[in-house]
Amino acid sequence: MKIQVERDVLAEAVAWTARALPARPTVPVLAGMRLHAGPELTLSSFDYDVSAQARIPVTADEEGSALVSGRLLAEISRSLPSRPVQISSDGARAVLTCGSSTFTLLTMPEDEYPALPEMPPAAGSVGSDAFASAVSQSATAAGRDDTLPALTGIRIEIEGDALTLISTDRYRLAMRELRWTPARPDMSAAVLVPARALAETARALTSGAEVSIALALPGDAGAGGDGMIGFEGGGRRTTTRLLGGEFPRYHALLPTHVNSVAEISTAQLAEAVKRVALVAERNTAVRLAFTSGELVLEAGTGDEAQAVEILEASYEGDDLSVAFNPQYLLDGLAAIDSDMARISFTEPGKPALITGKPSPDGQPDYRYLLMPIRLGG
């Protein structure tokens, strides 16, 4: 193998491909990144759950392939000067030259490297920016406790041209709806995708205009036990095994009516919560008291430091006091992507619904449901 490639193009492709490298490889070759030079350079990585592949244009004097340490290649490519990069391999070693810098890397046995999974059948496509925004919003409430794997995922529900993305850690729930172009107009499916892998993928695929989504449900040929989902765009592709387990039945949590509604500047409320929460001990609540035209935020108790802040707010309903985990509240405010936050309440002790400005049909495309914290006394 003997190729020449632009430094920035190589660095971006290596960084993308390195995302599928396992932190603790079960076999040494899984720490490798495979470089295959033909008419273009294909970079591949795989950890048996997630695969990543990038294709970039190169000038190839000699076709071939090499398997080298993926993390080392990622560190090297980030640090190279802004000059063309030459890569050559003679089997036992790969040599990378850029300007006055030369790196010699040991290669790994390619015959021991597993074959990457095939891309599942095409399911449809969606705008890359809209998809990245939707995934970021819906990932807000995903759990991080690996002992409850079903809560670490984002549930993707497909009904015709509608995609719904939902996550919950049982203390809050995030739900985003968007339109896409399905491969079949009658398509219907529901799958659970690891939230971390999905968020990284969506962010990295915005270089292309669209993201193609491919799906193999559990039991489909080549899908494995739990099924597989694939994403492709901008010369990059990835596959991820779906999560098993039962996702919580969330529909019953969504309010069908509200008894009181507050509207307030998102930025002002977020800044006030941050300030008041400075005196809140770890895992303690920030209290919000709503009255007509006013919101009072408080934290701390008589035996500790205390903070109070008063904001103007539009409020309709009976006077209401409620307490929230301040970080969870801030996460929801950051995710609604609106200059005005609407907080709707049903009954005391029930989750509050946080949305942005309503759309013309009155239905927000993003909903964030937050459980209140019960206060002693």
C-alpha cells in the first residue's frame, strides 16, 4: 500500500472510525484500525457491537491494506502539521510521513481481524441536521446505569413518515417527533438503540445533507439476536446492535389535560436556577413557587446557606409550589430550543411537562417530562 491524502481529511476520518474502538479489547486485533487502499481509502473499526467505516479520496500509487493501532493512529493524525500525508506499508510495518515528521507503526495480523457486519436493509432517510438535533434532545433523559441497559437507550418508533425518539431514566422523560422519508409508506417498527452510540453518530454525520437509516429487526437474517441498526451519510457508515429488554410503558405518563400553566423566559429561568442551586447540597432540590405574574425560586434550609430569586412569569392556575432536581430542570430547559419555556402541571406529585413555544397546530414536537421531588414536612 502506498497512498497520499490531505491531513485534515485523514484526521477527520480517523477520528470518526476510532469511535468504535473498544476501551478494553477482548482480543488484541480489535484495538486495530484497518486501512484498505483502492480507488479510495476505507478505514474500518469494530468491537462486535458497533462498527464504523469511513471512505475518503486519496492518491493511490499502490493498492493494499494494513491493520494498525487505532488509538495511536488517531493521536498521530491529530498532531500532524497541515501538510499532505504519505502512508505506505510493506506488511510488517506501516510508515506515515507528513512534512518533516515520520512515524513507523507495527502492523497486526489482518487474517485475525473479524469481518464487519453488512449494512442492514434500507429503512429510510432524514435530514442530517434535523436528525442530530432530535437525537440530542431525546438523549437528554437517557439513563447511565449499565445495570439497567434498557434505560440507557433511545427508543425509536417508526410509523409511516413519523419518527419518534424517547428516552427515560425513570425520573424524567424526553420525547421528540420529526418527519422522515421511509423506504415504505406503511413501515411500522420500534427499536431500542444505545443512546451514547446514537448521539455520537448523529453529531458526526452532519457533514452530509441526509442520513440513511438501515434496520434489521431481531430475528431478521444477519441481524443477530437483538437486531441491528445502521446509519450512513457523507462517506461514513456505522452499525450498532440494538438493545434488548423492556422499555417502560411511557404513554400513560403523558398528560391529557393540564390544570395550570406557566410561561417564562428560558434563559432567565436557567440562569436563576443555576444561581439559586449554588447553595443546594448535592441531590437536594430547588423549590419553585408560582403565583399570578411571579415565580419565586428558593434553595437551602434554615440551618444552611439559603438563596431566593424572584422572576416575572405568566401563570394561569391556582398557586403552586413544586421542587425539582436542579440539574434535571436545567437539562430540560437546555433541550427545548426555545426562548420561552412553558411548564404545565396536572396534579400535585405528578410530572411536570416542559415544552417550548407551541407549533401552529398546538402540539410541540419536543416534550420533557420531569418528576417533582417530595419535600419533607
